[in-house]
Amino acid sequence: MAPPPKKGPLFAPYYWSGWVDTPSCDCLKEEKFAYKYEWMVVQMVSNTARALCTTVRVVSAIATAGITEAFVHKKDLTHECVVVWYKCNKCDHKFAIQYETDNADDGRFMYFGHFENHLKIREFGEINYHYDFVQKCFGKMWGNYKLFGHNCYHWAKDFSCKLRLADSDAYVYGYNG
Ligand SMILES: [Zn+2]
């Protein structure tokens, strides 16, 4: 998976919220454990655009700029994702993986890193899972994004649910949400 772009168009969270790369060490994955997850909300447009978010101007900007609906969540023009923090028991290296969705075919993504800035944390928890358990949870996530009713908010909630309950089959919305 290629790293996310550092800069982008109007509705690009990586541009507006910054990005921090956190590569993993080269130790065996059996040495790596997840110790914390954070469900976060990030900005993906400028403050000016946020102020306009309920107006026709933003709607028409989406249309005229050909920007996909992918990153538009609700009406506040934010993006949501889940960041899981890992520690290697062999070398003590710490790193994060960010998990999220958008409207691509099978819209599930994971990146070694995390947004630099966020607006708020909706939920977080201390956990103690094997690296593979988190990837199993991710593997069972849905990828059929829809702007309304089945978007990055619902996805982050479902992924957080699996992590909170330590159950890769747990969910609130699921594929048909
Ligand atoms: Zn290591």
C-alpha cells in the first residue's frame, strides 16, 4: 500500500490534518503487540470551507471540482479513522497503524502512520492484543462505503467495537449497515 499523499485537493484529510510516518521494526510480527487504540475525528477541509459546510457553495464545489463524496462525512466535513498503537517486545520500537475506509472498491485501508492533528478522540482504550489479532479484525471489516448511513463514522465505530470487545466478529452496523 502506497503511503497517503502529503498534499491533496480540497477534501483531502492528509493535507489538512498532516501525516506522521511510523514504520515498523523488522522484528517478527509475533513480537509486536497492540497496546492502545484511538477512534479519531480529523479535519479534511480548511476552516473556511468548514464554515461553509451547510451552504450550497460547498455542495456545488463538490460537483464542479469533481471531488468524490468519499471524504464527506455527515455535514461537518470531517473524516474518521482508527489508529492502533503497537510496541515490539524485542526491541521496544513503537509504531502506529491507521485504519480507515473510503469509497474505493473494497474501501478498506491501513497505513503505517497516523494523522498529525485531530479534532477530537471519540473513543480510546488500552488493549493488549497480538499484532495478528488486530489484522484479523481489520480483515473482517466491510468495504462497501456509502456516503450516507454507511461511511467513515460507521466504519470506525465497527472497528472500535471489535477492538473494545476483543472479538473480531463483533460489530454495530456490519456489511449491510
Ligand atoms: Zn522490534
